[in-house]
Amino acid sequence: MRLSVFGLGYVGCVSAACFAKEGHEVVGVDVNPTKVEIINDGRSPIVEPGMDELIAEVVAAGRLRATTAAKEAIESSDVSLVCVGTPSAPNGSLNLTYVKRVCEEIGAAIEGKSRPHTVVIRSTMLPGTIEGVVVPTLEIYSGKKVGRDIGICINPEFLREGSSLADFYSPPFTLIGADDEETARMVGRLYARIEAPLFVTSIKSAEMVKYACNCFHALKVSFANEIGNICKALGIDSHEVMEIFCRDTKLNLSPYYLKPGFAFGGSCLPKDLRAITYKAKELDVEVPVLSSIMQKPLVLRRWNSPYSPHGPM
Ligand SMILES: NC(=O)c1ccc[n+]([C@@H]2O[C@H](COP(=O)([O-])OP(=O)(O)OC[C@H]3O[C@@H](n4cnc5c(N)ncnc54)[C@H](O)[C@@H]3O)[C@@H](O)[C@H]2O)c1
């Protein structure tokens, strides 16, 4: 396929280089001329194991080049991957400045195209952003209709900095959120050689899955640190505790207890949570995550709950 990749940061560089390696014809676009120059020199603008060699190889093979000219990139491609940043605003809200700007540029460039064009969002964006921001911006600036002249989908990225090339070829799954089958099928073809389950869902569900994943990862780190701090205060080897904890793939690291619905209850979970958080208080160990689980309004709801859908506890 002929691809344009907008935003040559971590996600954009890895996507551009890996898709070029897979045999696609890729043009990278960035507003930063230094990044563009570095790529055209066959070097990597990001520090990542294996990236310098990969970019050198695909640039030398003529399958990857970079430009600052959005219009030219859209004209020479059929599918655009949007990988611009979506940073936090000071109040925590999502800053969509770069997403809006890039959609304006892509929309304006699509206006003059006679062929259909597909826009694949790889940036992380809150549920509803495609419907509320991306689609209207593309339609206003192109004068065309999404779903008829323009295909749109979200294809979140799950790479980790430091192992992003390995993660690209071995993701937990490939996720495509699209509201039309043709776009989903076309984007799915990009991943034909990646050995990972492919999930196709609605745009809003895919937007949400990315947040569910990242929130859970953050929760895991914080949980492990709180258990670790309690262990430390009690002179217990926290690594051994968590290693044994992780060996339980039936209840601990499993789909069990991960269905939204009722609150938890039963005779053990509330009692044991209260005991360990009280112990932490005695030890002067801060456990904000564990403490927040037993906050009063939730506790009342849980105690009123006659049974738990999550099974015996
Ligand atoms: N970094 C990660 O590990 C990672 C992993 C998964 C998802 N994500 C998500 O992917 C998105 C990109 O993340 P990143 O870390 O690659 O960002 P980044 O800040 O490293 O790179 C973004 C790039 O976009 C460029 N850009 C901004 N406006 C542009 C425009 N109008 N046209 C062309 N280029 C433009 C910037 O110059 C910059 O080079 C974010 O939404 C992020 O949350 C990041």
C-alpha cells in the first residue's frame, strides 16, 4: 500500500519504518524539518534499539522518505496514519491541538484528490473524539463525506518505548475500530503478517479499550508498589510475594473479577482489605490505591449487595 504517516515521534517512526520494512511505500510527514532531514539521511530521530539500522535499510531501499509537505504526502498515498502527540493540558484534559491541526491539513489536501482516501488514527484519543472532532474537521476542510469519500478508523498503538520494534511485531493484539467494513478490512490487511489476534470493533469501543489498557497498567504498577511498601515495612521480600502472586493465573492474572457489573462483597474481600489498609496506617505506609477501594459510598453499596456475580470470595 502507499502510506503517509503524520507525526514522526515514537509511534510514527516505528510505524513508518516497520510498514516500509513490510514492503509498503511510506512517506513520513512532520512539521519539524530536522526530523524530516534526519530520516532522509537514513538515520533515526528517536533513540530506540534497532531503529537506526532499520531506517537506514528502508530509506536506502527507497521505501521510506520524509517531508514537511502534507499535501504532497496525501497526493502520493492512499492511507494516512495519524501519529501526532495528544499531550495533557495543565488541568489533565486532553490537548487535541495537534490532532485538530493535522486533520485540517489532511482534509485540505484530500479536497483536491479524485481517489478515495483512508485516515487511520493511531494517536490515543478519548472516546468520542473521532466522532466529535476528527470527522467534522476532515469533512469541513475536504468538503467531502466520511463514510463515502473518506474512510476513517482508529488503530491504537500498544508499543513500549525501549522495546518498540519488538512490540510492533509482537503486540498483545491488533485493534481496529471502524464503523464500515471496507475500511476495517483494508487496514486489517496492513497487519496480515503480524502474528497477533485481530479485533475489529466500533470506533468508540476501540478508543475506550486503549484507555482501559493504560489505566490498568498504571493500576498494576501502583498496586505492586503499595504491596511492596507494606512488605518492606514488615521485613518481607516483596519480590518473592509478587512472583508467587503472579503464578496464580486462575484468579489473579486472568479475566476473573474483570467483568463490569456489581460491586464486590462476601465475607473475605471487605474484611481483608480493611485489615491490610489498617495495618498500613499503623506502619505509616501510604496506600492510596488500596484505601480508595473501600471508600464509604462504595462500601455501603457492597455491603447491601446480597451476592456477588464474581463467585465466592
Ligand atoms: N510513545 C509511546 O510509547 C506511545 C505508545 C502508544 C501510543 N502513544 C500515543 O501515540 C501518539 C503519539 O505519541 P508519540 O510519543 O509518538 O508522540 P511524539 O510527541 O513523540 O511525536 C509526535 C510528532 O508529531 C509531530 N507533529 C505535530 N503536529 C504535526 C502535524 N500537524 N503534522 C505532522 N506532524 C506533526 C511532532 O513534531 C512530533 O514529531 C500520542 O497520542 C500517544 O499518546 C504513544
